[in-house]
Amino acid sequence: MGKTLFDKVWDSHVINKIDNGPDILFIDRHFIHEVTSPVAFVGLKSRNLKVLFPNKTFATADHNTPTINQHLPIKDVLSAQQVKTLEKNCAKHGIDFWGLGHKMNGIVHVIGPENGITQPGLTIVCGDSHTSTHGAFGAIAFGIGTSEVEMVLSCQSIMQQKPKKMRITIDGKLNSCVTPKDVAIYIISKLSSSGATGYFVEYSGDVFKSMTMEGRMTVCNLSIEMGARGGMIAPDKKTFEYLNGKEFSPKDEKWDSAIESWRNLKSDPNSVFDKEISFNANEIEPMITYGTNPGMAIPISKEIPYFNDSGSKSSFSKSLEYMNFKEGEVMLGRKIDYVFLGSCTNGRIEDFRSFASLIKGKRKAENIDAWLVPGSLKVLKSIKDEGILEILINSGFKLREPGCSACLAMNDDKIPAGKYAVSTTNRNFEGRQGPGARTILASPLVAAASAITGKITDPREII
Amino acid sequence: MAYDKFNIINSSAIPLNMDNVDTDQIIPARYLKAIERKGFGDNLFRDWRYDSNNEMIKDFSFNNKNYSGKILVAGKNFGCGSSREHAVWAIYDYGFRAVVSSFFADIFKNNCLNIGVLPVQISESFLSELFNEIEKDNDSLFEINLPNQSISIMSNGQSESFNISNYKKENMINGFDDIDYLVDRKEDIITFANKISR
């Protein structure tokens, strides 16, 4: 029997297997940030342990940092202390730290790929569930807890039960204005927010083959939103082109031999998955969420569904009550208050290109507060270099500085209670974007269309 | 030696009969700014326990004085979303030693096992029994027996078994954790690292 892509990468990283227990898995790359690492370093200190391989860990500040005036000291005392603590811990243990203003700074899942740290065939972890993003390169990448961060710092490995394998295949061609975000939200709406729990997903088929690397990252990023530990896509020519010449990518003869081995990273034709699911590309429309988990999503032109016995009625009702929506209502045309473009899901250059393509020559609606937050300083630089900033400014938008920002609202970027935000992020949980905030997840195109009209708007009506 | 040993607990339970409870509800992101593992219990389910004026929300089960105990009984897909271990720290700090549900999110479950909170996964039907029992009698006692891998309703003797790997079970019973285990095998890890030299 052949091996799946997932098996190939996983099996080559197993140091040891424990009977009726987990595998000891070697970790190639480890990302840390200010929020989930401090207690791990406290643990190292109390056990008198050192960081085993400091050059395999990379640190950034992103989760609770401000997105304006980053050249000034961080005002929030606790945030400042957390970032300072990370800086000190990194200095003490010899770990590269890319703090605010450092040219490599940005959201952890944006900077890994854009600097070539993320590569095919690697195992990559971070104390953040959206680590699944890096699977777009054919790596096994998943989020871990702080105890596991301590394991990776001290022993460069973690203990994990090997998950089951699922393949999601989508063939055909996507309709106009249907983006990778819509594809991912569509899948989650079909599988539910727990439909892939216990699985690692491989995405295959025409749709993912023809996606850009940025698009593949968006899809893999959202794997966790259906419960999967991670998602991955077999590397191909596009992957290699993306990585060629990046700061941490292999160089010269090492590059050639890397490509040679990366070419084997695909599921063998006779390999077997625990679960296979397939969809048709032409069934997918621009998507939007109406509830308080990413599985509560519908095509933008459709009505909010009636409760249908899957799950508990009280959870469904509580969700709609929180959003102040009703069963059977149409979402299109509803007035909104905020638009947020950014996050590890949709904060890459392609997302800003997509947003700019739609708003070009139009004006932001008066009733909309728009927060546009690039995923990294490199993304910010590209926005300027490509003339996108000018388009944004001419249409009445402003650009902020990089960070996770209103995706999880740890910093000052909080959507006020009761307000509606069309957001390109990953979670519409209660209070996620601020206490009482109401989040509607959508693609950068839907966000752009809605920012122009001030209402939930189908981008196909604007283009 | 990393955390308290877990053997058998006998306790009443607090119910949270809701599906898809995510870790942003268990502990909102704005309470994740600490640099030490201290005091997270105060903010457990913060926005469900208190309203925007910091007034207690009366009909939330945690604010009902009739409910207490070391066991949290929750609806399916508990702990989905963010990987924040702070969620489990908050649950532990509040006083819980076990969480019972018909389905757990993966990362949350790992985090529980890594700090010594026992995730007990049971059938949907037995979960309904537990909710019914708590509703009938707030003080009803439940026994979670880790060596036997069973959970029982003491009043009527109904019981169900649950799964846990031998490795994790031994760890919980002895209060060991994965870091202890890995540190003891550091030489193997270094040998492996040299072999693959990435």
C-alpha cells in the first residue's frame, strides 16, 4: 500500500513510538510569540532546562501589539511587559527575535512562509491554532499548547497521537468572485466546525492546484475551523517558485537537492485515507457567516437557515440571538459598521490586491470604519511598492501597521459591543473581536464590496 | 513530577449544556496578557459570568450557587478554536479536575492531559443522563475512576467507561508529564536530529 503525503512527512519525523500511546515527533521549525510562550520559559527555568536548538525557533511579536504608532513604546502595560519578556527570553536563550519595527516582523503565519522558513516536508509547530497555514507548502504544521511549547524548546520534539487522514477533493473551475476564503468557508459549512476533529486533511484537485500559494495558505489556515489539526497541499512548481530566493530557503546545490526531494512529497496513487470527501467547484458561491462559529455559513445570496436538528437548538438560538439575526432572513443589504481586512487568514499581499481591485475608483461608505492591517512589514512594503496604498487612500481608506489586531482584539483594535463587522478573519466566536462584537466572516472581495456600500454586498454586483 | 496525581474523584458537577464552546469563551483573549500561570480562574467564562457592567449574569450555571464541584459537564465539541492552554489553566484554577463531554476538540484535549485535567469523553446518551441527574439533584455525586476508566452516577449506579491511552493514564496517575519523559530521552533526540540534519 502506498503512503499519503501526510504519512511520508509524519513517519520520517518519528523518533520513537510508545505502545498504546503517542509518537515522539521531531520538530523542524518552531515559531513563538509573546502570548503563549512566557509560561513555557518559566517552566524551563523552574526545571533548569536550556533551549536545545535555538536556531530552530523563531520569535515575533504580533498578538497584542498596537497597529498604529509602532515606533512609540507600547502603551498597554501588560502588553508591553509580555513583549519585553519575550525579547528577554530570546536574548537569554539565543533565539532570533523579530520585534516591532524589525524588517521581518509580522504575524507569525505570514512571516514564516514569506521568509522561506516554511518549507515542504518539514514539521512545524507554534502555540497558535492557525499554524495549520504552513501546510500549504506540504509541511505538517499544527498548533500546540504552552506545555508543548516548553517541550519543543527543551527537547525539539513533542508527543502526539498520529491523527487519522482525510482527503478533500474539489475539481472543476471556480465561479467569478469565489476566492480561496469562500472555498474554505464552504467546506467548513458542509463539514461543521467539528467535522474534521481527529483528522489531518489533504486538499487535492483542480481548485487547489490552480490556487496561488497565498490562496493555499488561506485554505490550510482555516483547517482548524472544522476541527482538523492541520491541512496540507502537495508541493508543486508554484511552491518551489514561491520559495526560490527567499532568505531562509536553501541556496545553490542545496536548492537543487531540496527540489529533488520535495518532488516526492505527494500521496501515492494507491494510498488510502480514513475519509474521502469531494465537492464540485461550480457549486461554490461567495460565502458569509451568520452565526458564532465558522460552520454557520451560507452562500451570500441565500437566507439564514432554520434550525435543522444538527446540534442543540439552544446553542443555535443563542448564536442567532447574539448576532440579532433571525431564521429565514436575508443577509444581503444589511447595514454594517466595520470592515476588517487582515489576519493570518487574509492579511497577505494577494488579499490587499484583491481588496484594492474592487474598491479602485470608488469611495468608502460614510458609515464604515475600515481597519486594514497588513500581515507583515514586508506585506506593508509591497502594498506601497505596488501602488496599492495610493488606491486605498484615494478611496478614503487608511492603512495600519502589521499585527493580529482585531482578529482576536487583544490590543486596542476592538469592535464595539453590538456593532457588525465584515471581517476577513477566521473566527466569528462571541466576543472574539471585542466584547459584544458581531463578526461576519467573508473574503476580501466581500469585505471590499461591503466597505463601498456600507451594507453586506455581493461583490458580483459591484464588479 | 509536574502536576497533582489523579486517581479517583468523587464530586458533584457544574453543568454547561451548550455545544461548540470555544476557548475564546472559556477565557477571552484580553485576559491572556500574563507572563506567569496565575489567577486565570477569575476570568473563566468571564463574558458569560459577567455583563458589560461587571454585574453577575444570574442565569449562567456558574453563578447558580446550587451548583458546585470539581467536575465540569459540557456539551459536545468542547474547547474548539484557539490553542490557548490558558483555557485549561483557567478551568484548573477555578477548581475543576475533570471535564466531561461527548466530544472534545483535539488541542484542548491534549492541553488538558498535559496539565493534569482529565478529559472524560462519553456517549451522547450518557451525557444527557448526567445533565438530567444534575438538574434533578444539584448535589448529585459522580465518581470518576481513572484506574478503571469509568464514570458513574452514584445515586443510581449507572456507569460508562472512557478511553485514555495507557501512557497518558500512567502519567496522570503518577503526576508525570511529557516533558519529564522527553528530557530523559534527550540523547535519542539529538542523535535523530544529527541523522536528519535539517
